[in-house]
Amino acid sequence: MTSPIRTERHGEILVISSNNPPVNALGAAVRQGLEAAIKEGVNDASIEAMVIRCDGKTFFAGADITEFGKPFVEPGLPTVVDMIEASDKPVVAAIHGTALGGGCEVALGCHYRVAVPSAKLGTPEVKLGLLPGAGGTQRLPRIAGVQLALELTAKGDPISAKKALDAGLVDKLVGEDSLEADAIAFAREIKAKRPIPRASQKTATADPAAVEAFKKENARRFRGFDAPAANIACIEKATDGSSFEDGIAFERQQFMKLMMGTQSAAQRHLFFAERQAAKIDDVAADVKLRDIRKVGIIGAGTMGGGIAMNFLSAGIPVTIVEMQADALERGTGIIRKNYEATAAKGRMKPEQVEQAMGALTPTLKLEDLADCDLVIEAVYENMDVKKELFGKLDAIVKPGAILASNTSYLDIDEIAASTKRPEDVLGMHFFSPANVMKLLEVVRGEKTALDVLATVMALAKKIRKVAVVAGVTYGFIGNRMLMPRQVEAMKLLMEGATPEQVDKVHVAFGMPMGPFQMSDLAGVDIGWHRDPTRIESIRDALAAENRWGQKTKAGFYDYDDKRNPSPSPRVAEIIEDFRQKSGAPAPRQISDEEIVERTLYPLVNEGALILEEGKAQRASDVDVVWIYGYGWPVYRGGPMFWAQSEGLGKIVDGLEKHGFTPAKSLQDAAASGGKLK
């Protein structure tokens, strides 16, 4: 088999090139080729310096993910990087595209680094619950200082070549179209310089104040995660006076600890799950997609405006419809305000704001949607309203256009039946705020055409959403699973738990907020029957007193002017009063463990039922929904992965203990030691 690594001599300079599309991943064949090429350069007396470069769009962009979980093949990346650094002839990394993860570590092993201005460098391993394990945590602070090393390793976000140049991580910026020639010229300049600069022989200066400030600044971001702390510890080790060898040994120990832990397993699971979710089991990869050049949105409220921003930001023109002129003006004003706030933070240029707003056409006429390729309704959550609207759209919008509903719960098949083109209808359930949240549930109706489904999944990627296919069932995947959690949380209040105890357990688990904090944020009055005299639940009692959540400064909690919550004596009275009127038993002490078992185990059980019914394609899709739509902690991998790591037998026993009937697939997998699929 031909090696992906080749060598070419340019006089006294040996150019080592990788051709391993699409991203020059550092698989076994690449590592073996690099090892052989470095040996060739070292052993050839006529070679005075070497350049390592890559064909295609990018420098080495990281490990080969297809090797994850497979038997290890020599040489390991640490061996290759050490060999590059040990060369008695200077080695120059010529960087374009992205030098990420192991690719960045190869560059760190080189003695010099040149890059084109558009290149990016980074060590994103922390996002897989890991750390750069080929010496990256020890070389980075020695080359670029503690602050940048902390940023790159513990946060995992790449930096520009310019920032890398300023930090000393890159030695020179070269021409975008002359990288190889410029790298060879640079190699000729430095070929005779001695001593050869080796990261392992440099001293990293300790900066305890910077480390503490970094930890404090990122405490919220790192909460619950193991990997950021391990990365920080390795950077500190590089600066505590230890030898490079001791630092490498510490890095290896920390790497293996993370690799064998549940958090990295969860984060790696999510990495693959997100990619798998984009695949539709019965749709061929080469299905012809419909052309989406213009999108129509009905409703300029919070959801409609947020949905519009996704398309405008992707350069797709939007026509947005409202029934009333003041609502239309208010909605488009909020869109502009959101864009201007983004520009004020430096994440958009003023001209990009104007470009986005220029692609927006506000109107009061449904007829103006006639030429749209996709129309999404984001109106009141009422079946009759939606059916009437889709009937009108069917008559207005051109043939071949896709009609989508942003409904959170309702039956897409019933909505589709109100048109003469049910094959063109599906659900596009965005999550609020729609311009921020990454999840999109794509709801596949019974008659939804395959090309319609494939088109919307591809479009989701274009507007930077993580899309998951869901079947038609009340609440689809996420909200259907949410319902049993909310029901049990309310029951726990009746039995003696407080809103703050239930929420505290969920936050400690890693959720951004608990069930009652979420209810206050969304609005306690959502779905309320609006009759203050009809008190059938604790929620009814709260809503009757205008305790509608954060918007009225009172819900399950009391709120100050900055929306900070505090436990409410009045809520405690309402709960006790409702308990007594209902004839419920006296309150009892409820453990945190019981709260987990009664709110999260039923959620898992509902996920298993959804899979049994074929309303989700795979268990990992359910995990993606909960990670990106509901804030399930990434380091727990999603509810189905978490259940597996907890032990399915434990979940089944817990469900039965609290009077639930476990799903058959849960029972079967627990009994056989199998997995949820």
C-alpha cells in the first residue's frame, strides 16, 4: 500500500508531505510515514534541514477518529513528535488550514513554525474529555507561555496564526499561495543556526496569579468537567521546576486517567452521536435535494424572529409575515437589536448587520410567501389555527415548496392532512432562543417525502444546527421525555420536597437549571386554562395569583429586579394549603437520591419507549436531543448513555421501586447485559 507520506529534495532541504484526505488525520500509516521520512532526513548527509507540510486544505487536523477503540499501532504520536524534536537538523512546520490536536503537537515538536495568515492552531482534546497527550501540555507553556497554554488546552478553542505569531508559537507568517516555497526559503535561512531550539530544553516561567485568575474566570464554564482541571494541572507541572521528562510522565498519567474515565467516554460518545444523527436510515446519500433559496416565516414573535435570524445569518433571504403592523415592527426591531448586540461584542461587523437586515422582507400578506422554497409557521400552539393556516399556504405557496411547522407537541400528520401536499410537510421544531440553541428536531410525517427530509437535514447544517429526526408522537423526543420528569417533580412537592431542593439536585447533577427554575423561565402560565377559580394543581394555584414566573417576578420562586431567585414563603404556603385540601399525607423527608430516581429514571424510561416505537432512529439521537436542547451535562453523554453507564439493572430496579413499569427494551438489555440501541 502506498504511504500517505512522500519526500522530495529541494537541494539541501527535504520536504516531507502528507496526502491523507480529507484532513490529513494522524493515522497509523501517516505516523509510520513521518517516522521513516525523519529518519531519511537525519541519515542523509546532504540534507541540512527539513520541512513538514500537507497537501489539500489543511495541515494535520488531529487524530484519526476511525482508530478510536481499535488496537494500538506503533509508532505512537508521542514517539513521532519526540523523534522530530530530537533531529540534529532543523525541522520547519509549514502550516495552512488548521493545526489541531495532534497536528498542533507535531508543529510543537518541530523546531520552527511558519504559517499562512488564515491558518488556525489549537488543542481541542478537552472537548473530548482529554488533553494533548503527545507532549502538548509541556511544550506549549515552554514555547508560548502559561496564559496561552491555559487558553488552548483547558478551553480548547483554536487561535489565529496572527495571535500564535504574537505569542511566539509561530515564527513567521508567509504567503497564502507560496507556503511551500516560503517554508523552504525559511529553512535555508535557519539551516545553520545552532543551537537548534527545542521546546523540551526551554524553561516555562511559573505564573500562579494567571492560573488562579484563569480558573476563576472560567469556573462556570468548567463546572462539573474533569478534563479542564487535568489540563491546568499539566500546565502547572510544566512550570514548577520539574524536568521535561517528569512533566511528560505526569501528562501521560493524567491522559490515561481521563481516557479511562466515564466523562471522556461520554464526550467521545457525543462526538460520534452528533455525526450519526445527521444520517437518515432509509434515505440514500445521493438523494437529490430541493433548492432552498428563499424562506418564509409566519410569526415575528420570539420564536419566529429567532428562526429568521438563522437563515439571514446564513445568507438566505427571509420573508416574515405578521397579522398586525405593530407586531411586525416590534419583531423586526428585535431582530435588528439582537444583531446590533452581537456586533457590539465584536462578533459581527456593522456591514454584516446591514446585510442580514437587507435580506429580510417584512409583510402583512400571506400571499407574499408565494415564491418561497420553504415556509415555516411559528404561530400559536393550537391545532385548529395551524390547520387553517396550512390550508391557506397550500393554495398560496408554489408547488414543490416545503411547508414546515415549528410546533413543540402537535401531530404533524394531522397538520399535513389539511393540505393537498402532505409529502411536502414536516416539523421543524426549533428551541428557544432559536437564534442561539443548536438543536433542531426534524419531525418526519407519515407521508413526508424522502427528498424533503434530506433537504431539511442538509439545510440544518447550513444554518449551523444539530438536527435529529423524530417521528410523530406527542412532544416528539425531547418534550415527550420532559413530561414525566415534570409530573414527578410536582408529585415530590406534594410529598414534602421543596422547589429549591428538587432544583438543587438537578443543578448538582449538571443541568443548567432544575424543573421549577425552568418553569419560571418559560412561564408558569403556559398552557394554563386562565380560570383563577379553578385550582386543580399547585401550578393552577400559582397562576391564579399571577405567579407566572420571572416575567411577573414571582413563580415557584420570588425574584428581584435582576431576576435573581430566592425561596418563597408564599409558595410554601400554597403547597401546604393544596396538600391539605387534596387530603395528601403529611410531608416527609425526601432524599436527593429519590429525587434523581423519580425524575431522571422515568425520563430514561420514556426514551426507551420512544425507541421501541421507532419515534427516534437510535439511542444516541435521544442523547443529542437532550444535550443540545435541554442542557443535559455533556460529561454525562445524554440520558441513554448515562443510564448505560449507571447500569441498566439499577435503572430498572429504581423504576420498579417507585411504581413505574420499565420499558421492555430496558428490561431486556438489563437482563442480557446488552445496550440500548
